[in-house]
Amino acid sequence: MNSISGIILAGGESKRMGIEKSLVNYNEKKLIEYPIELLKKCCNEIIISSETDKLSEYNFRKVADEKGKFGPLSGIYSCLKASKTERNIIISCDMPLVSSELINYLIQIQSDAELVMPFYNSLYEPLCAIYNKSLIPIIEDLFEQNDFSPLRLIPISNFRKAEINESQSFFNKQLFKNINSLEDLTK
């Protein structure tokens, strides 16, 4: 195993879902269980970004947002500070179709990059990416400017774009599918 931590973002307010999103069943498993199974294969530790005690059955360290509820970058920041490793795989709990092959690809191409982010269908995927602890002061600078978008890290960090396309063996059009509402569960 490489020295890398897995961080699961499960601290959102689940406004569109209306209930605790991480505990919703999708194909007979809770959403939180997908990234846990994925990250167990390649990570030294797993941290869950969450302020809820509803995840107490999952025996991993929980980290609350240190800077308040300012979106996913708050959770990323707090968990990076808590992480024991320089490299960290960030994955949102609402992306159950992310594959271990994709994660391995991101790890393989990281090299000296501080941030490795998939790019698919003309969009970056900041909630399924590798973040280095060296981003902590850069994120703090963004917070001071009241900027809470993970995408703002792209031009101000040592960034590597991870192109995702049909030529890759792990390609799947639904790879980054988000489950944000009860309607998404039935699609």
C-alpha cells in the first residue's frame, strides 16, 4: 500500500435528498459503503468528513468542518489537516459508481502534482480527486477571500488534469453519477 489516506465527504446537508444521504440505500448498499469498500483497498487510513453521529456504526475517524459549513472545500480542508499522509484521495459519498481502476489511475499519474482531478464530459470532478496536504495554506488563502470553490485550486496549485474518455478500460458514462435526490435513486 502506498502512503495515502482516503477521505469520504459525507458532511453535506442533504437538502435535495431530504434525509441523511450517506445512509440511503442504492442497489442494496448504503451510499457511504461504496467509497469505504473502494478506499479500503488502497488507503492506509479512512477519514469521514461528517458532523453527524448517524455514521457511528462505521468505525473510522469522523472529522467535522473546522471552518463552518461552506460546502465541500470546508470538509476537504478539515480532513486534510487531520490526515496522517501527504496524499489523500477525496471521494464524495454520493458517487457510488467510481471504480478502483479510476482511483488507481489517479494515483499512477499523480507524480509531483498537489492536485489530480478527473476531467470528463467538459467538467472537472473535484469531489473525486487526489489532494495533497500542501494545499492547506492555499485553501486558507481562498477562505480569507470568501472563496469556497474547490475548482479555484486549479490555477493556483501544482495541478494535473486527468482526462477520462472512452479509450480507458475503466470508462463508464455513469462513472461520476451523483445521487443527490430520491429521484436520482430511481433513474
